[in-house]
Amino acid sequence: MCLAIPMQVVEVDGAFAWCEGRGRRERLNTMLVGEVAPGDWLFAQLGQARERLTRQQAAEIELALDGVAAALRGEKDLAPYFPGITVAKP
């Protein structure tokens, strides 16, 4: 399974951009999203920029991905990772 992750543009190289996110640096094809500039946020999957993101959207996705990692570590209280989502208790 492949997940898309938010990445921030640090350098532009024609139809490609060097981006950083979640501890990695990757060269993304930006043809699907058009012209980008350093500081822009992109939703990246399999070497492609799939969508533009606002800083707020990127932060929300980062928090949710942290929540998934926390669940995989066995943490029980995941509410802080998913603000605004109410989970019914059995």
C-alpha cells in the first residue's frame, strides 16, 4: 500500500521539484500541479506531486499520519491526533 504524504518544495528544477517531508527528501514530478515555488506544500505519492496543499492541510495530514504511527506502536489514546473527530465508546 502506498500513502501520499505532504512535502514542502525546497528547490525547483523545471518540471521537477526537490521536496522534503516526514524525514525524507525526494525529487517530484510537478506536471500534474503546474508551476511551484520553494515553500509550497504538495501531496506526494510515488514520485509525483498529486495536489497542492495549504500549510494547514499539510499540518492536519501530518498529525493524522502521526496518529497512524501511534496506533501501530500500540498507543490507545489517539484523540489528540484526530481533533474534531468524536469516537463513540462502546
